Amino acid sequence: MEGIPLACYLGVSGGLFLLGLFGVLTRRNPLLLLLAVELMLNSANVALVGFSRYWNVVDGQVFALVVMVVAAAEVVIGLGLVVAVFRQRLALDVDALSSLKG
Amino acid sequence: MNVVPALPLMIVAGGACVALLASAGPGGRVRRDGPFWAGAATLIAAAVMSLVLWGDRQEALGGGYRADRFSMLLNLVFLAAAFCALLFSVREPAGVDRRGEYISLLLTSTAGMMLVAGAGDLIALFLGIEILSVALYVLCALEVWRERSLEAGLKYLIVGAVGSSFFLYGLAFLFGASGSVKLSVIGENLSVASFTDEPLLLVAMALIVTGLAFKASAVPFHMWTPDVYEGAPTPITAFMATATKVAALAAFLRIFGGALTDLVDTWQVAIGVVAAASVIVGNVGALVQRNFKRLLAYSSIAQAGYLLIGVAAGTLQGAESVLYYLIAYTAMTLAAFAVIIIREREVEDGEMVDALAGYGRARPVVGVVATVAMLSLAGFPPLSGFIGKFLLFGSAAEQGLWWLAVIGAVGSVVSVAYYLRVLRVMWFGTPAHGGEPRKLLTIPAPVLITAVTAAVAVVGFGLGASLLMDVCRDAAAALLAA
Amino acid sequence: MELSDYLPIVVFLAAGLVVGLGILALSKVGRTKQNQVKGLPYESGILATTPVRQRFSIDFYLTAMLFIVFDIELAFIYPVAMVLRDAGATALISLLSFMFTVVVALVWVWRKGALEWR
């Protein structure tokens, strides 16, 4: 294979995956967790594209496209839930205030 | 392009669209009842179509979907579980306010499961797993006014997404090791060359087992299960506990029992260890639970362990035992959750075991349903739970995996303690406030009918085991059919 | 392309690293003086007139999320457009059925009023 050897793709991809995993294990903020998960999913994309080039088939690239869309859907659901939690907490706080006023 | 074999899948996906549109419809009756009927009709139509397609393998969508006996049998299981969840949700809070979304997501999730069971390549497999998960994340959080529900959804999403990433990374490496995304070609490529020592392949298998263990709630990735099961709306928990587990096991069978079957020596021990750990952790965890939903969550971890014992056997016999037990497990778990669903509507703390004190005497029918479910889960003959476990452990022992069979059997004996504790409270317990159990409301007919049907199925699958086993054998054989 | 063709990228990265680390290192050398002007936000800009840590309206997030969902569909449409001539009717029908589900989602979002900017 010409150009970048497979090992480079796998190195970058593995690094991204571990970075994402590190983030998942150390962070507690849901937004940062989503960010880290996104990193893990996209590291797989790098590997897929690298393998796709290595074997000279396009299947891996198709896979990567699908993963991109799926990852977007997943992160939107995640953001939606975070917003819903935030809204509900807000509502609770407002209730607490009004009950204090009597 | 041949789409006929994928018709059950498409019917369900189309039904999800119809249900969603009905909920945004011109108001009145359509908006109120439309989604339910659309959902019911869709599920029945898809089941009929699955029966019509019962037969040798037909490929659709460019080989991405395979309609064979394996996928069609599992289709029926998914559709039945979805139908039960649909009936359980009649007049359920989440089901009333957002009926269209609720039913549409239920159907979407079912379609994802069907795609997993019939996946012909890695892309379809991943897509199926994601469709079913993403829909379930939302379903868990659908009772937005309940903070527990929202948190369950968010937690499930984060944990599930991490699991998906592992799974995807494993699939990427599997593609890298074999040079194809087609499951059949992967099998051929890997069995021709002796790839067993290739580190890439080992990493791939480890990651795939990890990812699927997340989805099947097997140890060591089970921590989310009790919290999510507890927080989600109970009909959804019932659906998750049954159909999701079936889908995850279907993926296990498709990959390890189908494509990688020649490499059984490589993955057998890994899956065996996961199975044994799940049996131990699940059963020990369930012993101390006072919340019935959490108890069933731990029990489902243990059940995932039993099922994985059959996968670890790596034989046709193992695969057919897994299929049989999946069907039996679905029936008995649905029956068990039906009891919670009924009680939960009557009292605030209906999901606690203690809320069931004396309930069996007050409501003999529900009591009998619970008894059948618990005895079958614990593995009393002649119920289907016993036969399934017997087959699973037998298939492992036959392959020389005695240690697995023994751990499974000991686990089942331990499980008797907590299953029978529920029954003792139910039949012989006295309610905390003396006399009769509090507040008995009329049970909605669909819920009661579903509960009774599930219990009858548990008994029926036990009595008609040989018939069902023949079907499962055909289905398992389809895994390896060229 | 040969691997050596990527040398400029490596040089660029190295240069960036040197400059960045260099500035960091220089800031540790010698004494630093603090004065009022240095402590201002946006050292060389204008003063913020509104609170900087203002929260966005939640509607903004909703619209942004909807945008992402509908925007990412392009990832499928573009490849299909590239091969439409060769793949023919199959590709077109697949794409149209995909677009149909997207439109269903859009109709639902619209009817539920999520597109209104309150």
C-alpha cells in the first residue's frame, strides 16, 4: 500500500479511543461524557477508513458514514436528555421558591 | 433489488412512521387511539409476514439482511414482546400523554432488534444495535416529570453509548482482520487462514464481547442494569429485560456461533468467564433486594449468564438451547413484570416486594401468574425455565465445560431463595397496615390477559418442549447454513 | 503519495509546538508585573457591556439539536448523488424511502410546534 501505512491509522485511532475512554472514566459532567463517547465512536471511524484503504474495499468507508450519522443521533438524544433534566431541575427550583413565599 | 425478505422489518419501520404521524394528526380520535391500533396492526402484520417467510435463507438489501429460520423465529419473539409491552402500556401514564411517540419508539426499537437478528453484515449489525438502543434511551426517559426516569434514560444513554463504542471498535478490528464486512465472508476468510494467533483478531473478539456484554447486561458491565430497570417506566423495563436481551444474544450467536464458529477454542473461555461471573454476581446481588424491579434486574443479569453458558458451548446444541431458553425467558419475565405493572398502579410503592404482602390471597389470578413466573425463573420442573436451564448446562457439560455447568446449577439453587421469598410474601405475608392489601383497583383487561397468556406460555413451552425444541433446532441450524 | 510527502505537516506541527512552548517558557523567565490594564478582560478589546456568562435560551438548544439531526442526513444523500447514474433506480428508491422517513420526522416536529421560536 502506498502512502500512510496502516499502523499510523491504527495508532491515531487507538490514541483517540484511549483518550475517549479516559474521559469517560474520569469525567462526571454528562456533556463531557458525551464528548468522550463521541471521541470513541469516531476513533473507530479512523480505524474503519484505514482498514478500508488497506484491503482496498469501500465497505469500511460506508460503515464510517453510517457511524457518523448514528453518532450524531446518539449525541442529539443525549443533549435532549440533558436539556430535559436541566428544565426539570429548573422547574423544581421555581417550585421551591414559590413554596417558600407561602 | 429484492426487498421481500426484509418486509417484516419494513412493516415495523413503516408502522413506526404511521404511529408518529397519527400522534401529530388532526386531533380527536386519531390522535388518541390511532397510534395504538397502528402499532397493534403493524406488529400482527409483521408476525404474519415472518411466518410466511419461514424457510431457507433469502437475502435482501444487498446481503445486509438475511431472512432465515433464525431471524424469523427471533422476529416472532421480538414482536410478541413488543405486543405485550403495548398492551401493558394501556392507560400507563407515559403511554397516555405521548402515546404516538411512545408506540412509535417501541416499534422503532423492535425494528432495530429484527435487524440485529437478521444481520448479514457488520454494518447492519451495528445499525440494528444502535436503532434499538437509541429508541430505548428515549423510552426510558419518557416520563419526563419523574426525575428517576430522566436519570435512568441519561445513565442508560451514557453507558449504552460506551458499550456501543466498544462494540463498534471490535467490529472495525474484525473487518480489519478479515477484510470483509459480510458475516459469511468473514467466516470463510478466517477459517481458511489460521488467524487464531493474530493479535488484531483477539482484540476484536475481546472488544465485541465487551460491547455485547454491556447490551446483554452481563458482568462486568452490568452496573447500570438495576438503576435503569428501576427508573424506566415498568412496561419499558419489561420490554428491555426481554427483547433487548434476546437481541444481544442474537448478536452473540450471529457473530460467535455463526461467523466465528471455527475459532471456538479462542473465544470459548472468554465468554465462559463472563457467563460464570454474571451467574454469580446476579444471583448474589438479587438476594438482598427489597425492590421487586431491582430484584428482577439482578435476576436478569444471572439469566444473561445462563444464556451465555449456551453460547460458550459453541455447538449447534448450545445455540438451540439458547434459543429455547430465550423464548422461555421472555415469557416468564413478561409474566413477572406484569405483576409489578398491576400492583404499581394501585399503590405508590407497588414496585417493592413488601407491597405484594398477602396479594396472592386477595387476587388469586395474579398470584398464580407470579407463582408460575417465579418457579420457572428459579427452574422448577416441568416448567420451561427448568428445561431451558437443563439444556443449556447439558450443552456446556457435553463440551467438557463442567465448571460452567456446575456454576450455573449452583447459581440456580441460590436463586430459589429470592424467587421463593417473593412468593412467600405474596401468599403468606401480612400487609404492613394489617388485614387486606391496600387499594385494589380494577385491572385493565389487556394487562390481565397478557399476564395470564404469558403464564400459560411458560407452562405450555414446558409441556410442549419437544415441539419447540424442533423449531429451535431448525433455527439454530440456519446460523451455519451456507 | 509517499510518506515523506507528509513531512511539511510534521514540520508545521513541530514549529507550532516550539512557538507555543517557547512562549510558555519565556513567561516563567524574569519577573512579571501586574497592573490594572493587564487584568482587564479582552486585553486588547473592548469591555463587555453585558454579563459574559449569560445563559442561552433553551429554545436555542432545541433548534440547534434539530439542526444537527436534519443536517447529518446529508452524509447519506451526497454519496447517493455521486453514484446515482451507475446505481440507477435502486439507489433512487432507497434514497427516496429514506427521505420519506426524514420528512415524517419533520412533519412531526412541525406539528408539535418545536420549530416555533418563542
